Amino acid sequence: MLYRTAGQFKTSYRADQALFPVRQDAFLLGVILVLAWVVFPLVATEFAFQTLLIPVLIYSLAALGLNILTGYAGQLSLGTAAFMGVGAYACYKLITLMPWMNPIIAILLSGVFSAGVGVAFGIPSLRIKGFYLAIATLAAQFFLVWLFEKWSWLYNDNASGAIQVPNLEMFGVYIAGPQASSTIQYYVVLFIVCLLTWMCINLTRGTLGRTWKATRDMDIAAELIGINLMKSKLTAFAISSYIVGVSGALFVFMWRGAAEPNLFDIPLSFRILFIAIIGGLGSIMGNYLGAILIVGLPVVLNLLPNALGIPIDSATVEHLNIMIVGSLIIFFLIVEPHGLAQLWRLIREKLILWPFPH
């Protein structure tokens, strides 16, 4: 079958711990990258870019940031949307104060401000954890959204209280703003998402990732064997908030085009949390699987009934979407807490052992 591993021998520890111990995994990733970089931009419509491809990538990145904090380091957070807002407003100020700055550099730098805010609100994790830490991050959500609304300097004293993305040019091509094409924006988002995903894969497989997992599994035992809990938790908050901040900048500059403070409210935080839970906490791939499901489900609910000749209004679609997502969350929490990523791992194991699956 496709996952026949006969003849693939491992003769060293390094080979056994390789990122792709099975050659078919590397081939599958290559196919996915070719589809993402070559095929989709050639065949996708404007509708597909704006409703599927770009939002899936942005939500995946935001869920990846949350997963670093919650899935790998075990620190609960309910304020993801607020840290996205920090990244979005920081990027807006960088662009307006320094219009000569490269837009991609501004997007990547915006995460630094979000990381600083994340570390500040992550300090309580040194003394509290679990439900109490979740409440502390929820307080950050309320405070930051209030700050976005009341501090007019953040939106350049605009009477509407919103930030508008200007036309941003790079190498003679508009990559953001009203004149930018969806294809160019998709490539920018895809490049940044691939870059940060590669960074997270290396971090989670290295010493820092093992430190986070030890802190998550049993922090007292981790401290007893010499792990610095303060460093472990605060680096998790910093890196998580950096990734979430970059996703917030992409959210506004490469997709929405404008933003008001209430865009970064609690429902957005919960949506990203649902993506991480359904995809699988403690998994890199799960963020993408969860985002595809959460973003693609409303589109399928809109298009499928019409294709079958069943009229359905938008309000019913919204109710169905909420009911299905809620049911999926309950299902995965009870039946498979590790989410879609674990289901793929089980399928992969059975394919490797076929025709003798256990």
C-alpha cells in the first residue's frame, strides 16, 4: 500500500528521531506544499481565496500560537483574540509612523509587541494555574479590547475608531490594501505561515519543547529535576503571543482590510480555542486540520444544500454551524481528546501495518 515501510531501516538514533522517519510522510508533505504554492493559486477563485484559503492559514497560525501555550506548555489562555489585536494595532502604528518600512518586516515585528504584552500578562502563571490562570487571561482580553477602544492614538484619532489598511507596496506590487490582489495576499500569508510553522516544529522538537512538556505534565517534578519554571512558562507566553500577534496583523492587513476593537472580542478567542481542541492540543498538524474544519464547515453548509436543491437561509446555516461545532467539541473531548491529529495518526498506523492492522 501507500505506506509500505519495508526496507526502510534505521541504523542510528538520529535517523530514528528524524522529522520524517517514514519516507511517505516527506512525500505527502511535498504534495501538500506543491498544492499550496503552485496548484491552488492557479485554480482558486476570488471566493476561494477570501472564504477558505487565506482564513484557513491565518486561523491555523493563531491556533498554533495558542497550542504552544496550552497544548505544549499546559498554560490555559482565553485571551487569544486580544493578543491578535495587539499585533494588528502594532502593525498599523508601524506602517503609519514609518511608511517606508517593508510591510512583511512590519508584520513580523508586530509580534514582538504582542510578545511583550503576553509576558506581562503571563507573570501570574508563576503563582497560579488552571482555572485561575484562565480567568487572568480573560481579564487581559477585557482590558486590551477596552484599551483598543479608548486609546485613540492607536487608531490615529480616527473618528470612526477603526483602523483602515492603506495600500502597501513591495517591489512594485501592492500586497495589502484595497488595490492588492487576493493571490498576492495569499502568497504573503503562506510564506509567513510556513516560516513560523517551521520555527515552531524546531522549537517543540528541541530542548525548549521538552521543557514545556515537562512543565505541562508535572511542574513540581520538572522543578525538582532542575527546570526553571519561570523561564519555561514565560518563554511559552512570549513565543505564543508573538505567533498570535503576527496572525492578528495578517488577519487585518491580509484579509479583513479594516478592524474595530470589537473584532477582537471573546467569540474570536473561543473560535481559535475550538480550532486547537478539535485539531488536537500538543500537535502542529492539528491546527491546520481544525482550521480547515471550522472555516470550511460554514461554506459547505451554505453550498451543499443549494447544490442539492434544498433552500436554506443564512440564519439556519449559522445555527447549524454552531450546533455542529459544539457537538464536535463534546465528541472530541470525550472520545478522542487529542483531536483530528490523533485520528490521522491512527489511520497512518493502520496503513503502515496493512493488511494486518491491529
